[in-house]
Amino acid sequence: MFGLTEGGSSVLVRVHHFYHYFYLPVTDGIQPEALAEAINRRLWNDKTVPRDRTVVTNVEITTKRSIMYFIPGDPEVKFYKITLLNPRHTKDVARILQRGGLSVKKPNDVTAKLPELPTFESTLDYLLRFMIEVGLVGCSWLTLPAGKYTITEHKKSLLQVEIDVHANDIIAHNPEGKWLRTAPLRRLSFDIECAGRKGIFPEPEHDKVIQIANYVWDHGHKKPIAQVVFTLKSCAAIVGADVVSYENEEELLSAWARFVRLTDPDILTGYNIVNFDLPYLLDRAAQLKVADFPLLGRMIGQPTTMRKTRMSSSAFGTHESHAFSMHGRVIFDMLQLITREYKLRSYSLNSVSAEFLGQQKEDVHYSIIGDLQRGDEQTRRRLAVYCLKDALLPVRLMDKLMSLTNYMEMARVTGIPLGWLVSRGHMIKVVSLLHRKSHLVDLLIPDIKRSGPEGGGGDGPQFEGATVIKPEKGYYKDPIATLDFASLYPSIIMAHNLCYSTLVRPVHLAHMKPEDLSKSPSGASFVKRSVKKGILTKILEELLAARKQAKKDLKAAKDPFLQSVLNGRQLALKISANAVYGFTGASVGKLPCMDISASTTAYGRQMIDNTRLEVEKRYKGATVIYGDTDSVMIKFGNGKSLEECMRLGEEAAEAISSIFPKPVKLEFEKCYYPYLLISKKRYAGLLWTNTEKYDKMDCKGIEAVRRDNCRLVANVISSVLEFLLKKRDLQQAISMVKKVISDLLQNKIDVSLLVVSKSLTKTDYENKQAHVVLAEKLRKRDPGTAPAIGDRVPYVITKGRKNEPAYSRAEDPLYVLERNIPIDNNYYLENMLRKPLERIFEPVMKSSVNSLFVGEHTRTISVVTPKKGGMAKYTKVRLKCLGCKAPINEGALCAYCVPKEAEHYTKNLNTMVKLEKAYSSLWTECQRCMGDICHDVLCSNGDCPIFYRRRKAQIDLNAASEKVSRFGLDW
Amino acid sequence: MHSLEPTPPNGNGQESHPTVRVVSEIDLSPAKRFILPKKKKYEPQYAHVYFSRLKSLTAHVLKSAKLTFGEGEEGKLQYSKRIADIASKDEMETVVVGVIFRHMKSKPSILAQYDVPSHELIPAPPDRATCTYPRDDDEVFIEDEYGRCALDLSQLDSAVATLSLVTGFVLALKGHEDRRTGSFKVNAISYAGQAPQKSLPELPGDKFICITSALSFGKADGDVLAAELLMEFLRGSAGEDPEGSTCANIVQLIVAGNSVPQLEDTESGPSAVLAAHRPLKSGEKERVAAPIVEVDRFLSVIASSLPVAVMPGEADPVNYLLPQQPFHRCLLPSSSRNENLARVPNPFECSVDKRVILGTSGQPVTDFALYEDQSSVMKDGKEAGKLRPSGEKVLDILTLMLQNRHLAPTCPDTLASFPFSDGSDPFVLESTPHVFFAGNQREYASRLVRTPHVQTQASSGSSMDIDGVQGGEKTVRIVSVPRFDETGQVVLVNLRTLDCIVREFALTM
């Protein structure tokens, strides 16, 4: 066990005399000793272990029950408890027994062949077994009583103290009261830079690692302990940071590994380190044969290894990833964490920090990195500053999002080690909870043969989730009250005592008293709570009670750090409670039980339906306009005030709760007023929890967050919602849309709003896709700066030739800006704007939606003449009068417009003044963001909202200034 | 077209003068450095501005720092060539030279505009600040081309720190690096000191220049008669001045910006969503055009009897980025024909009888004042939301600008400026003027700044000035020129004595 004392000293505790075990149902007549001997012999014969080694050290008979099924009378069952010397052989031993055919001597010397037998709890991790037995949960404190341990002189690890102790002497503490505090875990956040060749994303076989920036920062401390950057070749000093430079790369890598061992962090963090930085470093070190590099773990002489994994989880999806064995350190990749927990437009470090830290970040394109490296110590310093920032941001994100605190609390609540939370799915949490609880009441959990992919779980066929009451689409100007079932699934499980251990098999139904049973709407039968309380019910009750307590403590807590811990705890408890239902439903999980999950959702559906009936029965004129998984939306009638609806909602929640079994509870939380219901899972409304002021505008399933849309769509949609919901002004919303459409057709929309960006994953796409075709085009144009695999390719759709498919008309936005290439406005109107707008306006305007897209405002269309290419080659640009566009030879105006010179001048000047303001605010902003005022901005962060705009401002201002100067300057 | 050559001493005064006017030798050519090239490039980035500012000022700052702090001494005091180098030295007293940058979250920011709910698809650039910038989480840096360093100002008087350490000043700071925080603990500041000043030849008699600003012709609640009175005074038909400065002795009028009132931006607010992009209505056209006609008439009349230099200001129809270029001829068609009228840039510099006069239409001072906390600037009742410093504060700021040899330090960060790239920052003061003014201020204030002759410590015997050009003391009249539309006041500076008088034309009955 790796740990810290409260003072921050690192301790390795070596636990002795704890042996792994599992269970097997007793076969009559077979003695435990004979079974042990038979297994050991079989292992020797199979050459799994050498003959001098005993694997099974002990077999004894115990009395337990299986968690599966309620059997009339609830009889106890006898099991062999098979104890093994080395947990590594558990799988082999279990397999021998599962396959059957093991020859065992009976006491009467007759050799019997064992049939195929189900094993119990052999798949439980040794570590978890140990923690359960000792009563230890993740990230918690333990005491080793004085005199019960010995301190080792000959250390095998890098930790400050190494201790040997007997498993029975460990005293674990529940993380409560004075044990609520957390240890000051040391975090090392790092980022590497590689010198790529032109146009190719860096590959460890060829490209050097040139810089590694590091922040060492103890959790809960205000300032970092160290900021260090390792550079290849000299680098000018950076204030506040230590710069260490090396002439060759091998030394650099070796020095960094030494640095990791020296600072000895508990947690290694960064952004995308699992799939980029760490694999790159390990591969590169292998390439260069830096022998001591992989020694990154805390055990002396044990190198870090890496393997590719595919992790699939119903909650997180399937990902290709890497797994590392790095003893004693938890790899906490902020990218993985954020993709798991937040749904964002983009997961680049830029947009994530913009989202959570409220700051844009300078982005240096990797094609420039090589140039900076080849420059002098100043350009390398530039790079190092940038690299340091990339190492800092993950820690800042971790603190801002409370990630570590929340994960530590999750580890405590579910009782699993911190590292598992990062590397495994949701499933393991419930496994731990289930085993812990079962262990206490002598229930055993059967091993299920798994047929799915490796990993923490799988995505089984999700049941027909709770049916939704069909939405009555429309725009509701009356308040809509929303009743929610609080923790719906957990409370159903508790209310109906659904559990593995209460499920009755059909064969046994006849032997049961009907009053002891309840039958779920999906047809499964469970015994009532009065007969036997389910394990799941117990787990959930405890979780929810603990959550209540945590919330109470949170209110009373004064210290902000403690508050964050408690808040993390209550969140963890909530998430864990909700994970239970999913666990029973995951078909490739550890213990799926469709009867439980199907019953849960069936009860859920029934409850939503009953609620609807009840509401419409109790309240005249009330209709349920929509019902989702765990909530119903009620319109109490025309002309009801917000206040009245809130009162009625409150009353209804109370009244209807009483028709359901405890602890199911219907709660009134909010009103939507007004409410725009578009379709299933798509709606928007102003959310009110008091009658004074609305809390926020709540949008579900509406285009604003979709990643593959351009900003224009998101902005227009949010403006429309703003008008419809906040201003309740349909006419203004319509005119706003019309104006946008008219602007779009007249090329007045800023290009930055039209940029779409997609990630380039594989070049051999079967279907031609815009960004893939463009990437190819860019490679031909300049292989040095073309996007490589893994890059996001931003593009706009241009007019192109007649009948040219859209995918080949994608173009680099900067290229479009500089050459004034016409944009395909119609494409944006028809393929981007139209559908989302129709969806939003349909409930409001019904059939007249189409009027948005035809009419007066679509008549004026302006056409841009490109500066280069196409027909432009053959035309000669002639000056035009700035007043009437008549061709002229020089100056600004034709003879007829000269009398109005002042007017035309002012008009042109005003345009220029606006652009000047924009220009100056855009470029000073970038200069500020860069954190350096004496060097040019190099940033290529296409995710930043002003990235294209600042270039456009430059181009437009130059053009406007040229126009103004045509009026003649007389100084 | 007006010539930049010095006006011949006999002038172009027209025969119809009511009084015989004293004439002066007026040289407008120093203003040329504020004139932008014909072909303007808005390509280079703002970094060049800071870079060239550092290049022109570092040597001066270092020189004066050595006078203040003494030469470097082994083990005691060192001069760091680069800011980045302080990181590698022990905690020894160190002097660094660099440009100041104050990182303040309250500065107007276009990115912040993206978070403000709005009906515009793309947020407009932010307006001039309506609050001062300082907040508790501000950070101050000193930077040179090799790097920047955070400053720890705990050892400085906070008032001195906020007023002196303003973005864009090039300063020398003495202190040492705090290894724990990585910041530089400052214990003393040294300025470049005033630039050399041309000597002031004797003048036989009193001569005045008149400076006014914010005539705001066409302002809704404007006092039309006040401008008429001013006009008559300047033409000499208002009779003898009680204080003895006859209008006949006024040799030059400087109009320091804002001859027209600020146009309300018609394209903001929710209704503007629909109004944008349509052509100006006929009424709006007149609103734009009318005030300029009145300005033209006013200037024509004055110019017929007196040389006039008209500078643009924030509200005037010229470009927005500093330096603002002169009014276009077509906007002042009739007065432009008179050679007595000079359309000049903002900032503006000229010399009248060898007196160097330099000033701005006030933007650099107004913006500078926002770097101090709320208590030192006042909300202006008349122009809601605008913050303007008191007269005394304006003088303090002007003094600092002279000491730091820069007349618009906050350009380009919070004050929009042209992206200069030819290696020169025209706002750097190569020489110290005799009269230094800022127009469009809330109140009149004036001070005579005398800088005594400084003996160098190193060579105490020498009578050389630190700049090695002119010995002797420097004398500058600094003036906060009030808005005429609010105060009815104009300022008269006596070129012989550098004394200053204020005249009021408010029609108070």
C-alpha cells in the first residue's frame, strides 16, 4: 500500500499474511483436504506451477448463501472456501473447477470426477478482497499500532518509509469526523513538446522530444512547489521557473525520469498524457535506448510498461487507450476526465480552459514548434513559456473542477482505490459496494462467464427506458409545472425491494405464500421486505442516508476545503446510487439481472402514467403535456398565474406522492414559463423556482452545443430563444431571423461565424468528407502546415464550380478571407440553418414556418469577386466611384458625386472607424492573452472566437482605409 | 492646402482686422511626426510599438537610474541587462529596466463581450470603460524583449505604485527577486526624467496663445451664444481685456478636439438589430453634416483674423486610432481655403516664436486616470458613465508623462492606437515642450513645472546636464484645458512668461 502520513511523508506499507480465496459449492462426500490435493496435483500436471510449489494452501467448509434468488425457506448452503498462496493463480484454479472433470479421491478411495461447477467470488480482485476484509476504503486513513510493525532498512521503493505489517494489525478508519481530512497528495503535471517534421504529426520513431514542462503541486496547497522545464539545447531564463537544459535528448529523457523519481508524486497529471505524452516518451526512450527512463514507478527497478487497451463502458463509450503499470502513482489525465464528465463543443485544452477557467489560451501550431526550436535560446524560451502554461492548466482545471476531491470522495464512498476510478468504468463501484455489503451478511456472489470485450463493463441492450408521455408540441405561454421523482430508480428498487436476493424463480412461486410476493409490471416476482430485505435496498438506503447526512454537514461546514470535500461526497453518493440500476442492466457486466432492471423501468413507466391519470383526475382542465423518464410537465389550465401554478404544483406533488409506496417521492421543483416544447427530449423554457425572477433559460437537446455546427447556428438559435422566451416577442424573433438570412445572402455575416471544424482521424475515409478532402488540398498547397491526423480541420463551404459537390468546396477560412473567395451562402441557409430553425419555429408558427425562408428579405443577393484565381485572372479591376459605382480613373468620386463629397467621405470614414475599434480591441486582446507584449502573437487557436475575426479585421480595415485615402490626404 | 512651412512673419492676416494684430513665427512642422503615411498598413502587430518604445527609452532610463541608485557594485547592487536574468541571480539588489504592463481583468475586453448576452451575432468592440480598472486580483509586470516578471509592490507606497506603474511606461525598478514566489520585490522606482528642452529666447512683449476644446457645435443643450462671444473676443471686437491681455496679442488659437458633440451610436440597443445595415435616413445624414457646417463657419471667421490650428478629438469625424489625422478638407470646405487655418493631427506639436507647444485632445490623460481607483476620478454628471479626473489629477498625470518621456503610455493597450512598425513610437518625447496641455478636461488647472539643473553624481565638477545637451533648469507650463461646452472657459498662455489665464464666456444671466 502506498500512502502518506498527515505531514506528507510517503509510506509504503507491505502487508503480510493475507491470502486470496474464493468459494465453491460443496459436493457431497468430497473432503476439503482431498479437493486441495487434487487441485494442486492438477496444476503440477498441467505444468502451471513447478512441482515444489503448493498453490492451494487450505480448503475448508463454510456455511453461506448465494446472493442469487430467494429460495423458499431461505436455507443455508455449504461452500468450500479455497485459499490460495498466490492470488495470481486464482483464475487457473477457478477455471479447472468451472470446466469440470477434476479427479478427486473420496474417503473410500474411489476417484470421482467433479462436474462443471459454478465458482463464487473468484473474479473479485485480490486488492479489493483485502480492502473489504480489512474494512478499508479508497483514500482513507489507517492506523498501524506501535510495536505491531517493523521499519525496513533495505528499501525496495522510493518512498520515505517502508513498513512491514501483518494484515490483522491494520486498523482502518471510516472517513468521517476527524478522518474526513484528505492527505496532501503530490501532483506532478507535465506537458511535452516534440519537434515534428514539416507537415507530419510527431512520431516517436523520428521526432525528438525537445521540452518537458512540469508543475509539482501538492493537493490543497495554494502555490506549486516547483515549476521546472527541461529543454533540449539552451534556453533563456524564465522568471519564477527553473530551466534545465541538455545538449542531447537521451540526457534530457533520463533527467526527467530522475526528476519524477526525485519529486515522487502520488499523482501524474496533464492533458492527454495517457494517449500522447506518456506513450510518446516511453516509445521515444525505447527508440533511443535510454535504459533508466521507464523507471517511473515507485518500486525500485520495476519499469513502467504500457499496453494498448480498448475500454468500453456504457456510460463512457468505447475508447482506444493505453494502460500503464506504474507502481504507486495514479495517472490522472484531465482530458479523459473531462470527456467523461462534461459534454462540450470541443475538448481541446483551449476550449476547455475557455469554458472552465474563463481564459483563452495561446496555441502554437506544431509546425512552428520546429522553427522555434531551431532558433536561439530566446525562441526556445518562448516555447518553454508556452509549454509551462500547458502544464499548469491541467492542475488549474483539476482544482477548479474539484476533480481530485470529488474522485477521492468517490473512492471513499464506493470503497475502491483512486486509480480504479480513472482506469475503470462505473461497474466496479457497484461491484465493490455489493461485495462489501454481501460480505457482512454471508452472501456470495456467483462468477458470471463473460462474453464481452475486456474492460469494466459493456453496453448491453438498454431496455425500453421509461416511456415518455408523448409530447404535445407547442409554445406555451402559461406556466408549466414540472414534477420530478427524486432519485426515481433507486427509490423504486427500495420501494419494491428489488434485489438479486429477493428475486423468486418461477419454479418456486408455487411454494410461496402470495402475500409475501409482489409482482412487477414486467412479470418478475420479488419477496416483500417483510420476508427478506434485499441487499440492493440496504445499499441504497445507506447511500441515501449518507447523502442526507453529507448535505447536512455541508450546510454546517465553515472551512471551504471541507465544504468541497463534503460536496464531493454527496455527489459521489448520488452517482453511486444511480449506478446501481445500470449495473443490474448491463448485459456484459459482472452480475446482470434483467428481471431487476426491467422491473425497475416498468415500475417507472407505470408511475409516470399513474401520475398523469392522477393529475388529470384531481385538477380540472389540467393536462400533462409531456413526461420524461422521471418527470412530468403539467399545464394546469389557461390563464393560471405563475404563483398559482407553483402552489398547485407543490400541492399535487404532495398529494400524488402518497399514492406511491415509500420512499418514492414526487417533488415540485420548478415551473417553465414560457415553455417551448419541440419534441421528445427537446425543449426550452425559462426556469422559475420563485415568483420574483427566473433562474435561467433551460434548453435541452437544442442545437447550441452540437460540435459540428458553425457558431452562426448556435448564435441564431440562442437569439431566437432569447426573443421567444425572455421577450416573448415572436415578431422580433422572426425579423431577427429574416435579417440574419438576408445578411447571409448579402455576405454580411462574419466568416468566423461560419467556420465548421472536424477532427481528422483517418485519411482513408470511405465517404468523401469535407474536412478530409480539404486536408488533402492543403497538403498539396503546403505540406509544411497541412493538418495531420488528430488535428481539427476548420473550414467554410465556398461557392466553387457549378455542380461541384459540397465536400470538395470546403476551404480554409484564412485562405477564404485573404482571397475574398465567395462563400456558399445558400449551403449555410439550407444545410445549416434551415432545419434547426424549422424545428424551433414549428411549434410556434405551425405551417407558416416556410415564410422565414422566402420573401422580400431573400431577394437581395450580393456576389463577391474573388481577388485571385478563376475569372479574376482575365479581368482588370477599374476604380469605381464610391458614391454611385460609376467607373472612374482616379480619386474617390465621379464628377456627379463630388458635390456630396462630405457625405460620402463621412460614410466611408464611419465604416473605417468601426473597423479601427474592432481591430484595436482584437489585437490588444491577443497581445494580453499571450502574456507578452514585446513579441508578435503567433497563436493559431482556431477555437477562440476571435481567431478569424482578428484576421478579418486586418483585411477589412486595410480595404476601408484605402477607400478613405482615395478622398485625398492633404498633409 | 495649408503649407507646413513656417508662416512668414508678416502673416496672411486680412485687411479687415478690427485691431492691428501682433504676428508670430509659427512652425507646424513638428506635428508632421503624427501624420501617418499615405499608404497605411494595418498588418503589423502591436508588439512593435512596445518594442520600439523600449528601444528609444531604455538608454535614458538606465542613465538616470544610475544617477539615482548609483553605479553597480560587486555584491551590492547590479544592473540586470535582461529581465530574464534576475531569475538566475541571488537575492541581490538588482535594477531592471523594462516596460510596465498591468494585467487587469476590468479592462474593456472584446472577449468579455462574448459572455454578455446580446442580440448581435458578433459582439461589438467594447466602449470606453465606465469604471476604473483596478481590482484586487490585478497583476503588475515588467517586461523587456527577453521576458516578463511579476512585480511584488508590497514595499512601495500604494499611491505611488498605482500612479507610476502604468501600462506602457518604461521604468527602472530596484529590488530583488523573491525566490519563493518568483516575483520581483520592488523597493524603488526611477524615471527617465524629462527630455532636453530647447532654450527659451527672450520675447520683447506679451504674446498669447489661446487653447480651447470641446466647442461641441450643434450639441442639443449647447450654449450657442458662448461660442459667439468667444468668436468676437478672438476677433478683437469684445473690447479691452480687464486683465491686460488684449486680444490683439493673441497670436494663435488651438482648438483641441471635439468641435462637434459625440454622436450617439444609433446602432446599439435591441432595436438596432433590425436597423443595422440599412442606409442612413435623410434626417441622420443632416445630423452628421450640420455641426460640421457650423464649425466651418466659426473657423472661417476666426481664421480671417488669427492663425488657427484645429485638432480632432474623440468625437470628431476623423479616424479613431491615435494619432488622429487632421480633418478632411471636404468637411471644412470654406475655412480650409484660408491659409490661416491649419488642420492638424492629435496629438499636436508646433512652435510659436520658438516656444514648443505640445498637447492632445485629452484621450491619453482620460484613459491614464482609469488606472487609479474609483476615488480619484469622478463620475461626470453631464456625460453619464464617463469618468474624468480632477484638474489637479490631470496635472499630476501630465507631469508623469513628461518625466517618463511619453505622451500616451496606455497606447495601444487600453487606448486604441495605430500599429506603428517602422521602429519608432511617435509618442515618445524626444524633447520637453514649453507648454504641455490636455484638452477636453472637466476643469481648468495649470502648473509651472520647474526641473532644477541636475548635477551628475559621477562627475560632480561638470556642469553638463544629464542629457548632455542643454544645461540649466527646464520650465514647462502644463495645462488642463476645460471643455468649453461645459465651462465656457478658454485658456490663454503668455508665451513670454509662460503665465496662464483662464477666460470664461458662459452666458450666465
